[in-house]
Amino acid sequence: MFIYPLLLALLSSYFVMPQVKKLAFKLGAVDYPNKRRINIKPIPSLGGLGIYFGVLIALLVTGFSDKFIGIIAAGTLVVILGLLDDLYELSAKVKLLGQILVALVLISFGIKIRFISNLFGGIYYLGILSIPTTLIWIISTINVINLIDGLDGLAGGVSVIATITLAIFAYQQGQVLTVILALTVIGAVLGFLKYNFNPADIFMGDTGSMFLGFMLGSISIIGTLKSVTFITLLIPVLALGVPIIDTLLAILRRKLAGRPIFKADKGHLHHKLLELGLNQIQVVMIIYLISISLGMIAIGVSEAELSQQLFLIFSSLGFILIGIIKLGIVNLNTNYKKRV
């Protein structure tokens, strides 16, 4: 039964993408080469519409649970927000307000983080705090995918790997509907990646990166974050490890440099790897491997005993820290602000 939503989403996304490309050129949603961009020719940037269409068609045809209505409603709003941003370049404040609205719509359908568990098996019910907690989580996942979208195939591939990790965990927990939702996302992105892998014919744009971030956040809420064990809180964090870490380091780096945290720079992980002389495909493959490794650790953590869990978590953090230092992603030198 699981293969049908994946195939429907993949085929729908794949076959609609040429029409999306034409629409992007007609609307002027095109990324032109500049100092910040990697592309050397104009590329249409509404690929996220094809991803959204693939997910929507697959869910409509296979029949989705009432619990997914809220996700589709809020997901449609985030696609509209991303589309407006791709067309008119909305300010950071307007985008944030739009993302808050999206999260509130999701919460209004009862989809929210209701409790936090601890190491000793107890549960702390959030009550009214479930609303700001869910808001922070959804807005965070929307933006971490948006910020990592810097190379052909990068954000899409990392999203697929993260979603596979969440789907595996959901399957282990017997959460069939969550698995189906995750598979529609995986299929839709795979259909898009045929056109987005280097050299890309189309970009997902903010339409796609915001939608994917939203879907990953929503899947984790109805999947891993509804479990009662403490360690499952780490599953979505590890699954989204690369974009989360990259975003946190970008915030730290920009604060140290005295720059606005929303001002783009060329200090992201993929930029640092490119500076080593690697080409786009090599960089993307390396980040894929890192994401796969973190995904495998996430699944291992979910099945391991406490001592093994702690070993996996701290050893992973150690390797990540070594990589950050070696690549110079964040320079803690006191003269950093003056030199940047």
C-alpha cells in the first residue's frame, strides 16, 4: 500500500514540472546570476509548486485522514507565502508574520506539540505553552530548509533523507498515516529532483523550501514528537541535523560579525566546501552522506539503550564540532568582527 502514494506524488510532480517552468518564466519568477548565486544562467524558481501539486494529488487520490486537512490547509498558505516571496521578494518581517499565520492555522486544527517527556519517563504537559512551542518549531523548520537551499539538488535531497528518517521511525511505531504523508513528500521531491539536480533546469524557490520545511515540521509533530519517550525528541533534530546546525552557525556567525541575522552571506557549509575546490555535485554528495549518517544515528538512537544513545549523541556532536573548526564556518577570534 505504501508504494502507491509515493509513485502518485513522484509522477504528478515529474509531469507537471515542465508546465511550472513555463509559468515561472511567464510570471517573471526567475533567478538571474549575481554575486550571491551559483547559477550562471537565468533559472525559473517556482519548482515548489510542482512539489506541492505532487503531494496534494497523491493525498487526494489515495484518500487522506481528517487529521491531514489542517496540514493541507496550512501547507497551501505557506505555498502562497512562498510564491509571493518568489515574485515580489517580501521583507523578512512580512515573511515571519506569514509563517506565524501558517503555524496558527495548523494549531487551530489541533496539530501541536502537547507535551515534553524527560529522561526519567515523566511527561510535562505544555497546556497553553503548546501554542508558542509549536509556533517556534514550525517557523524553525520552515527557515532551516530555506537557508540551506543554495546548490542544485541540495535542499531537495536533504529533505528527502530527513523525511525517509521520519518515515522509518513512524513505521517502527505503527503510525501508518504518518508514513503515507511522508512518502507523498518523498515522491514529490524525487520528481522535482530530476529537473533540479546539477545542472538545474528549475529551482524550488521559497515556494518549495518553505513548503518542505513546513511539511517536515508537521510530519515530526504527528510522528516523532507525539511519542512519550525523551529520546524521540532528538529524532527530528538529528534527521534535520545539517540544516539545523547550518542555520544555528549562520546566526552565530552573523552576530559575531555584527550583521543582521537575516542578511545572506557565503559562510554556509556548502560555500566552505566549494572553497576547498570541490564542484557542486561533489559538495552535494558530501552533504547527502552527512545527512544519511545523521539519519542512521537517529534510527540507531531510537532503538538503543541509554548508554548507547548517549555515546551516539556525544560522538556525533564531537565529529560535528571538529568539522566546524576545520572548515572555519565560525571564527571565534576576537577580531572576527573587524575582519569580516
